[in-house]
Amino acid sequence: MRLTKRAEYALRAMLELAFQPEEKYILSKEISEKQSIPLKFLAHIFLDLSRGGLIQTNRGIGGGIKITKPPSQINLKEIIELIEGPIALNDCLTTPSQCQRDKFCSLYDVWAEAQKKFLEVLEQTTLEDLVTKGSKKSQSLSGKRKL
């Protein structure tokens, strides 16, 4: 399983928004530049994130994009599933009836356990967690001497 660029870009864009002060709008162009995301691609991602209620857009002077709830209340699973749909390591986990091997397949339990743990990590990791980690990394990098 591999996340699409669309999901990766959505996560990076949401993280950029989470770094902004509360209630501050930021321009799409600025997010695009800071996160190296093609602006046209970002516009489509923002449409999905807006429909999902994670961001708010405002046109005109002083407008832009902002997140709609605190970063502590937005987890990675929520963002990914909004962009990609339900996360599944294998088709048999979402639609068991499609697999004719479901009654005797010894892999099913492995996929189910792996998915459970994967989803737990995504559900337990919020944007606030990533902002905190990012701030700590920036501080440790700025404190090092350049050679």
C-alpha cells in the first residue's frame, strides 16, 4: 500500500495550515511555494478538504484558506480518508464477500492486524502532534553549527 501524491499533498497542506496562527487565512500560492505542491493540484485538494469541512476558504482582500477546527482535533486518518476514501491494506478487509478465499485464508488475520495498528497510528496522530514535532526539529536544526 502506498499513499497517492494527492493524499501526501493534502497532509502537507493541512500541516502548513496548522502552523498558522488561529483564525489567520493564508494564500494558496504561499502554501504551494512552502510545501512544493503544484498550485493547480492544490486547488483540487482544497476543494475536497473544504467539502469535508476541514478548511474554510475566503475570497477577496484578506482572504485565503484556514483550518476550521483546532489542529488537536484533526487526525491523519481523517485527512487521508477524505482524499482517498476508506483505508484498506487489502480488498478483503473492506469487502470480504469479494474474496472466495475468505473462509480459509491465513493471510486475512495478518492483514486485519496490520491494518488495525496502522489505522491506530493515523487516528492517534493529530496535526498538533506534527506541529510540535516540526517545531522541535526546527529548533534543533537552528541550534547546530554549520560547517
